Amino acid sequence: MSSLPVVAIIGRPNVGKSTLFNRLIGVRLAVVDDTPGVTRDRLVRRAEWNGMEFHIVDTGGWVPEADEAMDHRILQQVMEAVRICDLVLFVVDVRAGVQPHDKEIARELHKLEVPVLLVGNKADHEKLDADAAEFHELGWERVHPISAAEGRGVADLLDVAVETLRETPPRAIPSRAGLGGDEGIRVALVGRPNVGKSSLANLLLGEERMIVDSQPGTTRDAVDATFRYHGRDLVLVDTAGIRRRLANQPAYEFYATLRAMRALERSDVAVLVLDATEPISRQDARIGSLIEEARTGVVIAVNKWDLLTEKTDRTMGDWVRRTQEELPFLSHAPIVFLSALTHQRIHKLPEAIMTAYENTRREIPTAEWNRVLAQATEHNPPRSRGGGQRPIRIYYATQIRTAPPTVALFVSDPSRMAHDYLRYLVGKFREAFPFEGSPLRLVLRKS
């Protein structure tokens, strides 16, 4: 449970909630677009003002009495954010004036025992401050005019927010699941759209934190949430499905894909989610190559295993061979066959994640590296690139870093070392040492 107070940003669609969220945390994290409904899940980040730390929660547009299925799911996420918060920033649009949805939201907020600051956004200059006065009819004595896009009035709003949090006793809330900022082992769930990433995330978290829908593209932000496993905090990042091409996408999908890629680069372990009912595609391979480039730990989760009706004792083995053929650069990744729907083997996924993480931090003594190196070179002497006659000597090996484990090879002429021979050495090192789920880098140094 988080010990920091929680501030939830709520309001009807397209009033600038995500723009304010990005302004408060100082990072362009939430996807911002003029299309209503771009934010769907709850985004959580830490913020600090005047020496006080707190969590900021960005929410989707509150549509009272939502009829459409997606609007209803978004509303559930909004209400959960309100349930766990200590302060609400109720954002309205001063340019649009008081809208019927603003009135309905205000009525619901007045029923709750939580402090509310009424925030009149899009007041880009002083002339618009007077327009904010009409929002007094919503039932609060003070309206805070700001421009989240320009930063105008935001500091004053934060002063009042922090003062309110300091004067208000913390709410007795049984659970604030999913809050935890950036602390913990960062695990990115990546994959094509609609392979079940959000379902897996909800299952691991033990709550409906991510919106799940059969329509591809439901998740649009990289959403962080924390869960504990054997006493360790894991920050689970459920990302938008990484699509084949960034060109010709709507703006929000373009930036959501970029955020998914950024989340991958910041992760300690990536879980590549595949769909057991479909063949491994070129897009799966592309995402796998992004994991390789990020040099992060990796686990392959083959989801929807329950939907394979004609399984035999060879089915898993066939899948393992298929992944090694189609994703050879991830051949070191452990593979977990599971079902987010039936919970089949779900307990094995955190185990595999922790194994991959610990192996990315593994250190092997120099003497052990050189023992394996001596055996490998004796069995298969180093070869020169292009088949040159002059022999190459490898003098010794030593590990120079972890995350990922990186080994320096001191050789007579690095420029002539054959690439396939380096792959041979990586294979020998992997046979000797437990690096399952971890990349293993070799760097050449002249000696």
C-alpha cells in the first residue's frame, strides 16, 4: 500500500486532463490528442511540490450514465481512481462553459467525502478568468483558472493542492493497488495488439486495472502498476500494441506506439506476449528485435493456450522449435505457455520474470570465464574474418558489467574476429553459466 497521498484528475472527455497530468509530472507521458476518449486506463506517477510528494492519477473522460461498453469501462476506472484518492482535481473547460456532463459529475462528487478543487482549464489569458466565474454554479466557492498547455496558473493550483493535502487527514482506504511510482523491477508487457497483454496485467495485479476489450487498440498509454511477488516490488507496464508501421496511424496511436517502445527501453525485463492461436508473424519478430536492441531481460509468454483444442504431447515442443526458428535472437528466453482467461500456468510467469531479472544481474568470476574460454578455443580455435591466414589470439576474458552481463575479450586484432566465432563463444558461455532470459554481450578489446 502506498504511503503517499493520491490526487486524481477527473472531468468529462477532452477538457485537458492529460495535458495537466503531463504538466504536473514534468514529462510528456500521457497521450494527448483532440479526439475524445484517448485516455482509457488510469495512469499513475509521482509528483512533488513544495517538499511534498504525492501520486497523480490521470483518468479517462467521465461520461455519466455511460451506455457504450467502452465508456462504461472507462467510467469504472474513473470511479476507482476517485475511490482511492485524497484529493480530486475536477477539470472543466472555461472556453466551452458549463456543460450538462459537468453538472452531472459535480452532483456525484458532492456525494463523496473527498476534497475537490474545481480547475478551469484552457484559460490561456486573464480575459478568460472572468469566464471561469460561471462554474460557481457547480457548487464550489472557488474556481482555479489555469492553462495546462501554457503552464499559466498551475503553480498557484499546486500551492492550494498541497495545502489541502497537508490540512486533510489521510483517508482510511483498504487498498490502493497499483500505486508505487517508478520503484521496483520494471516489467514491460509487449506484443501485437489483442494478444492479451492487459488481461495478463490484470491477472497479475489481482484487479481490473487495465481495460480489456476484444477490439484491438484498447490500451493507448504505457500504464504502470505495482504488485509484490515473494517480497519484491514489480512495476508492471502494460503497453499499447506495437503496430507494424508508425506511418499512416492516427496521432494518438502513433504516440502510443512510441511510448510502448520507450517503456521497453526503460524496462528490466520484457515479456513478449504471443497468441497461441496464430502463427508467429513478422510483427512478432520485429517486436522481438526491439527487445534484443533494448538489451533487457526477456520472457516469452504464449497466451490463449486454452484455445488450442488439438494439443498433443508434442505441441509445446513444436512451439519451442518454432520460436527458436522464427525468433533466433531470443533463443535464450524462457517460454511460458499460459491462459489469462483460465489462469492456466499463470503462476509460472512471475517465476520466469524473476529468473530473467536475476540473471541480468549475475556476475561470474574471471577465472570461470577463462576456464570456459580455454576449453572453447582448444576445441575450436579462433577464426579470422574472411578466412585470413594470420591467426588471432584471445588472451583472456573478464566481466565488466551487469544489466546486461557484458564480457570483455582481450584479443590480438579485434577488427579481424569473425562474427560467427563470437556467436560460438556466446553459446559456450550460455552452456556453462545460468543466463536464461538474459542477453549476453561480448565486447572486443585489443591487447
